[in-house]
Amino acid sequence: MSEPKKVAVIAGANRGLGSALCVQLVERGFLVAALGREAAVQSVATEVSGVMAVGCELTAPSEVDRAFSDVEAALGPASVVVYNAHRVELRPSAETSLGLFEELWRVNCYGAFVVAKRAIPAMLAEGQGTCIFSGATGSVRGGQRSAAFASSKFALRGLAQSLARELSPLGIHVAHVVLDGLIWSERTRARFDPQEQACMSPRSLAAAYSMLIEQDRSAWTHELDLRPFRERF
């Protein structure tokens, strides 16, 4: 009798890194679900054959619970969850409204806790699983115009550290990935117009995430920083 296939959930999936993660995991035999804004996840499902698209607001606990219930009914409980949702707004603190500051925290940190809180019980029941959180340069360094973004990403990093110390002894691998640089995508090209060689390849990033997922528990990585070769740090 064959073993049931492993299930992976990419929360905050979009074209670019989200699509590349889906491709990578499908190639490795996972059943994959993409969670997030309806248009974004449908675009990913169109691009990557076999991916289950579930539209939901990741900062709304009731919607996240419904989305995971749909995934569990169709595919089974997730053994891998990647929180890849983020919102970037770079502006001086004087031009950052209280509402914008809160919104960035909700997307970049609070949503991660909502997703993790819903996903972790099933992993604990199996005594194994992987949770990966996508960070940024702002996770470790606050820039002149990133009071809202950096503080929310610092908070995500702290959440990942706390969960790792709590859950690692219970068999759950928690990792935080510092994405220190631009990711080559349509959105990046439209917003920053960079040279491709100055950006990180989504497929290469996805391969690094897969390495984390496949690590033996005798040698787990908690934090991994990735950047293009031309990036200053």
C-alpha cells in the first residue's frame, strides 16, 4: 500500500516566488495548495498545473480556518507551510499613517501567526512538519523610509525565533529566510526596473526553500539569508 502524498500550503502565493515554490514542491511529489488573494492564487494555479487555489484573507482567522479546512478535505493536512505574504510601503515616518503602519504589521506579521496557529496542531499530531517564513532586508536592518515595513518584518523574525524554540523539540522545523534583495518578477520589473543579474531568481530561491524542507532533523537551519551576488551587505 502506497504512502499518502505530502501536502504543502503556500500562504501568500503569487506569480514569482510563490509560483516557483509551487513548481518546486509539485516536482518533489507534494500536493500543493496556494492560499491568498483570489486573483493572485488563481493566477498561480493557471501557471502551475495541479495546484489547488483557495482564495482567502490571510489576516482574517475565520477565512484562514475555512481555507485550511478546504485543503484538508481535498488533499489532507499540511506537513509544510510557507508564509510568503508581504506588503511593502517605503515612505518617511511623517508620511506613514497609523492605519498604514497597522496594515503592514497585519499582513507581514499578524497573518503569519494566524496561519501558523491554524497549521501547527496537525503537525504536532504527526510529530513532524515544517513552517517557513519569508523575511526581507527589513527583517534585520531598518532603513530611512521603512519604519512600518522594517518593524513588521522584525516582528515576523521574532515570531519565527520564538516558534522555533518552542516547536523544534516537538519535531516541527521552523525556519526564517532573509530575502536580502529584489526578486526577479513582473512586479519587480514594473516597480524598480532592475537588471536581471541584480535580482534573485525565484527558481533558485525555491530550491533553497526545498533544501530547508528536506533537512534531516539532526542538522536543522533556523535562519538562512539569501541575496544576489552583486548585493551589498
